[in-house]
Amino acid sequence: MSYVEVRALSKGYDGVSVFQNIDLDVTRGQICVLVGPSGCGKTTLLRGIAGLTMPDSGVIRIDGRDVTRAPPKDRGVGMVFQHYALFPNMTVEQNLSFGLEQQKLSKHEIQQKVEGMIHLMGLEARAQAKPAALSGGQKQRVALARALILEPKLLLLDEPLSALDAQIRKRLREELKRLQHQVGFTAIFVTHDQEEALMLGDVVAIMQNGRFVQVGAPAEIYNSPASLDVASFIGDFNLLTPEQVKSLFKKTTDATWAIRPESIVISSAKKPQENGAGGNMLTGTISSVQVLVAILRYYVLCNGVFLKVDVLNSPKSQKFAVGDNVTLDIARGSINEMKS
């Protein structure tokens, strides 16, 4: 049985549908990431699960219990938002203690839980600091700690990292996965960042126009998109129209070919007799080079079509310059054929 079940859920405002008859299952101990463009319905769905928005129809169950109409306080749900919503006049310790005090726990039990959570989050040096003295990353860790300390059945996170800079976001993503393994919580995480979704999610649910267009493991979503819309949204495929496929490979098709940049093998230009028969081989010219930190991206012009090719930016890897003639080898298994 799924830990979180959403069945035939619908919600609209002023006669305009946000989503209709959607289903979702989340297994205990998993992070399920809802990802999609702004306005697709993911935050409304999260608020519905939290009890902050009532659905028009459908059922929401948490741990087997129907909570569709239950108030938020009776759902056993913790929430972390983009805005930290910390109590400004309280220290980190006091922010963490507040919810436990409302539960009428003893002072000794509260102290133990707060000390344990502060250690878990690495906030020992900031325990007596107030929010104004904390960095953005520290505030978000406190907000996460405040939700986790209440031991919620389900943790709901609505774009909690979007206001942070890139390096802090990366560190907190890693920290969130570490905490998941240590604490074992179940979570639904909303983001519009594809990289964040693939890195954090045990399962990724792609939402577009109020419906799930693909739900699966990150590797499945990344390597085998279910549709052209998914391929266009997730990652950075080379998307070749039927006309471009014919121009490049002399093959007639009514499908768009989607090819990952990193699945293309680039090498120095070979003579025709050196070309192998294991894939689709092209010759082209480097038109530009981009350094994407650990990745080198080459833009290669092949018979009037630009292809992106990604290779590891390693001192040992062969480097090419603008104007170099190269050969591209595209394995047949790396080509996703899909129709609109």
C-alpha cells in the first residue's frame, strides 16, 4: 500500500481547472519530486495534501487514513516553504522548541530533541543566534529542522531552495538526501528545477497543464522520456525533426529523434573507410565551445544542423577547437524516437 495516495483529485478556481482526476502514489521513505513549469498545478496539489486548500473532488490518504477534509493540524504533516517563516525574536533553539512546547512535552524531552536536531543539522555554533544573524542557508536548515523535529508522517516542501544561491542549493540538496537516509522521512518536494528534481527524487512526477505526463525513477525519466514534451522539458536533448533526420542520416521517419549530448562520441575526423558500422556516424565542424564547469560542450555543424556534444572536462580528454573537423558516433540505442 502506498504511504500517500491521491485518487481522482480535482481542483479549480472561478471555473478554471487547475487539475482534474489526477492520481499519485508515494511509497514510505521516498522523496517524490513534483516538477513542472510555473502554473502547472504542482503547488496547488501540495497545498491540497497539506490541507491548506480543499479539493473539489477526489480522495487523499496518508498512511491509509482518509484526510481529504481533515484540518492541517490533524494530518501529521510538516511543511517547509521558500520563505523560512522563522520567529524573528527567538533563537534557533527557541524556534525548534516552540512546536514541542505546544505538544506539552516535558522540558527534559524538549531539550533532548532540540539538542539532537541541532547536532544533526550542524547548527551547534548558531544555536543561540536569532534569524537576523543567520545566512540564507542556515535559515533554511533551521526551517527544515523545525519541521523534522515534530516527526511528521509526511514532509511537504514547496520550492524551499529556490531563493538560495547555486552553491548553497547544492549543499542543501546533498544535506536533505543525507537526512532522508538518517531519519527515514517521506517527502513530497515541489520544484521547477529539473536538475534538482533528478538529484533529489527517488521518484519524479512531471506535471504539465494540470496532469502528470510521466512518473518514474530519475534515470528512467532522464534516459527514456515518454513524450516529446517531456524530452523538451527534462535535460538538454538534441531534438531532430524528421527533416533534419533525413538530412543527417538519409533516413525517412515521421518521428522526432531525441539524443542526449553526452551519448555522442566525438573524435578526430576519420577517413570513410575507418568509420565503424556500430552506429550512426557523422562528420562535422566545431562551431563553438562552452565550458560548463565539469563539462565541455561542443556545438558541431553537420550538414547544416547544429548538434550539442558533451564530454568530461578532464586534463586527459582530447580537446577540440573552433574550426576542427570531427567525427560523431551516435549509438542506435541512444536515439529516442518520439512523436508529438
